[in-house]
Amino acid sequence: MENTQAKNSEKELKEQPLIHSFNKESVKSTMNSPKIIALFIGVVVLGILTGYFLSGNSSTSSSNLKGGGILNLSSVPKGTIMGSDDTKTFNDVAEGVLKEGGVEGEGAYHLERPGGESQNVYLTSSIVDLSKVIGKKIKVWGQTQKAQHAGWLMDVGRVEVL
């Protein structure tokens, strides 16, 4: 009996065409359905709101940063500390007067120290805005980076105005 049912179902499958056309009227009425349009609008609005709230929360967190606010460029007081408190990561220290310019594309700034150009420390930083303290005597904490032209290239993580 099972054998007969299997043969009948195979026969039915063979008789039905593999490709068949849809009823165009039912497809059109489904696509124009108010439910579909409302769902589409709801998804778009939800996406916009999600992006808005996520962009508001993605600003740089300053929970471990000091002095991360906007400073007046003309008057950064002595003793101001900017950057990270993580002195384990930023364990190299240097002092000098901050000047603009690197050497051969290495560093955007440099510290002028006693002893001439050979004692300069070339600096980059993605944590601290060094442009706020150009021309001031500062102490920097950072990580030494490999350099091809600079004698000492440092990624600065913390700055103190002296």
C-alpha cells in the first residue's frame, strides 16, 4: 500500500510543471497593502532613531582623561595635565619646549631639549591635542616608537605644562 502511495505522489509531481506563473493580481495587492507600507515606514523610522541615539553615545569617553575639555589656546596654566592617567602604558618621559614640525615625515611636533638637535624628541599623539601647548615647556609621558630618521620618536599619552 505504501508503494502505491509513493508511486501516486511521484506521478503527481511529474504532472505539475516545474515553473509556473503567479497570479499578478494577488502579487500587486500584497505589495500595495497598507500593512506592508506601514511596516516599511516603521523600519525606516526605527533605523533613523537607532542611528541618532548611537551617534550621541559614541563621542570620545573622557572617563580616564584629565583636561580633555576645550582649553583657551592663549592661556594654558602651569600644572595643567592633559591625557591619560595610564603611566604603565605611557612609561617613557621627556621634558622640553614644544615646537611644531617633525623630521622627514616622522612626528608632527618636537621637544627642544638642552644639547642641540640630536637631543630633540619627535612627537605624535592621538590622545592629546599638542597644538594647545606649542611654545610652552612641558613634560610628556609616552611610548617610544620605531623611527627611521628621528633619534627618538614618541607617541604621547599624557602632557603636563611646566
